[in-house]
Amino acid sequence: MKALVTGAAGMIGTALIKNLLDNSIEVIGVDNFFRGKSSNIDLLKSHASETGSNFEFYECDLSKNIDDTLFPIPDAVVHLADVVAGIKYVFNNEFELLNQNLLIDANVTSYINKKKIPRYIYVGTACSFPKHLQNGINSKLFEESKFPAAPESTYGWSKLMGEILTEQLGKNKNTETCSIILHNVYGFYCDFDLSRSQVIPSLIKKAKNLKKGEILDVWGSGEQSRSFIDARDVADFLTSALLSSKPLKIFDKAQIGDPYATSIKRVSEIIIKYFDEKKLILRFNKNEPSGDLGRIPDLTKARSLGFIQKIKIEDGIKDLINWALQANEI
Ligand SMILES: NC(=O)c1ccc[n+]([C@@H]2O[C@H](COP(=O)([O-])OP(=O)(O)OC[C@H]3O[C@@H](n4cnc5c(N)ncnc54)[C@H](O)[C@@H]3O)[C@@H](O)[C@H]2O)c1
């Protein structure tokens, strides 16, 4: 199988492509380095030569018309390229983000439709569920309650439109499709740039740069919670869907995440514990955005398809800090 992975230089893209190369899948990667890193592509190229698998990379802005002669025609597409970022970036760039993601998703589905590519996997987000259903650690999100739609941000709206495009593409009989819905993903190869980073990398970087006894500023009350999932667990599930001999539609709308929500206070405590010798002090800053109060996934479908969360948040955060220190990312 030859798989095209968009967003190849990003966090989930890099984790997924490593897995696919381990499974001897030929991979075509595409990214425009909006947020992904060339160091991730270098890593994937060396992983390909170590595993003896084939990896080709093409720099391409998917918000523009796709030149379909640029790369070989794949048998399957996993579409991960979209603008995704930390909460402040999302709320400060609502128009650009919506506009960009609609363009990217429409171009990718137009390309697949034109080339009659047999398999297409899109990734949706828990942020597309109505804001009023995201009220705390026990707020389980069920697919049936996604409509009437009322996402909190244009990011959530853009990804919801991506799901709808995916559903409609799947009706044309040339392409099997599914949307896999992700909760909050963190892990190796992520963005640590504080202007766009998501909560875990952002707190790790801030904590690393503080001196002994200084204050770690945490956005919101700290009581807001999320279902965090390591990108390696996400990559495993996406790989199993891509390689499955079953119809892709059985994976449609499977939610992936931790069954338990972890508060941002707890995440901060795990991080400062790692830097224990610095004796950092937590301060919760309610003047900064914090997003929905909390949510957890309905894992019924994912579990029936073999999903297991192998990496607990405490271990995943520790692994991420070790990796970031060793890779000089923070
Ligand atoms: N990280 C999360 O918590 C999370 C949760 C739910 C869903 N998702 C979805 O998963 C996917 C991957 O997210 P990620 O966390 O790996 O983020 P990421 O930012 O690391 O990866 C996205 C990649 O897309 C690329 N990209 C952006 N615009 C592009 C364009 N115009 N042309 C080509 N490439 C472009 C970026 O450079 C980046 O490498 C996204 O679709 C995101 O919406 C992520």
C-alpha cells in the first residue's frame, strides 16, 4: 500500500508515519511547515532508511489548488494537515483559521474525488461538539449529541465541516471514508513555540525556563480538564484503521482519548514534579483563556475496534519532557 499523509511534519503525522514505515507501508508525506518541523522530516527519512521502507516528502501548501502531478497517486490518504494550535492562538485568529482549514479540507477532498483514491481517513476533534455539553470531568460526548451544532470556536466549526465533507465524499462510491475523532493529543514532535503551542508543551517549556522558586503561570482556574492522549496511542489506532481489512466506515466517528479527564492543575503538578529541585510555585491566572470546562470521550466504538490507551498521562508527560530535553526542543 502507498499512503499519502498530509501534515507529515506535525506531531501526529510524524508519529503515524514512523508506525507506517515500521509496517513496510510506502509513505508520501506532504506539509508546508506552517507548524510542522523540517527536523521531523529528517527523522522520518532516517527512520525509512533504517527500516528499509520508502518515504518521500513534498513541500506543498494544501490551501492552494493541489498540483496532482507533484506526487505519485496513493492508494489511501490520512489527512492530518490543518491549522491547530493553543487556545489563545485559536481565539485570536478565528477568521484566518476557519478560512484556511476550509480551503485545505476542500482541496484535499477534491483531489481524492478527482483521482478516485480508494481509502480516506480524516481526523476530527472533540472541539466540534457543542460548547454547552463540555461542562467538566464527567461530561461524556456522544456522537448523537453533536447536532444541533454549537462549537465554541471556528476551529471546532472548521473540523466539523471537514467531517461533513468526509461523509459526503464517502457517498460517491469511489472512496471509502471515515472520520476518527481525537480528544487532546500531546507527545513527541510537537510544537513548543509559546505563541502557538498547546497546553502541555507550553507548560513544559515555561517550567523548564523558570529559575528556582519562581512562579509557573497557568491559564484559567486549573479546574478545567481534558481527556489527554499520547500521540503514540493515536498513531497506533490510525495505523490499525488504515491497515484494516474491514470497511473503513466501521471506524467512522470512533472517539479516541483517555477515559478519565485530567485537570490542568494536575497536569501542572506532574510537570513541576519533574523539575522538583526548582521548587516551582503554581499560580492560576483567570485573565487568560481556558476554554471549555471539560469533556471525556465515549469510547464504546473505539474499544470495540481494539483501541487501548497504553500510555498513562503521568508516563507520557515524563517521556515528553525527557524527549524534549534530549532533542533540545526546550
Ligand atoms: N493535537 C490535538 O490535540 C488534536 C486534537 C484533535 C484533532 N487534531 C487534528 O489532528 C491533526 C494533526 O494535528 P497535530 O496535533 O499533529 O498538529 P500539528 O500542527 O503538529 O500538525 C498539523 C500539520 O499540518 C501542517 N499544515 C498546516 N497548514 C498546512 C497547509 N496549508 N498545507 C500543508 N500542511 C499544512 C502543519 O505544518 C503541521 O505540520 C489536525 O488535523 C488536528 O486538527 C489534533
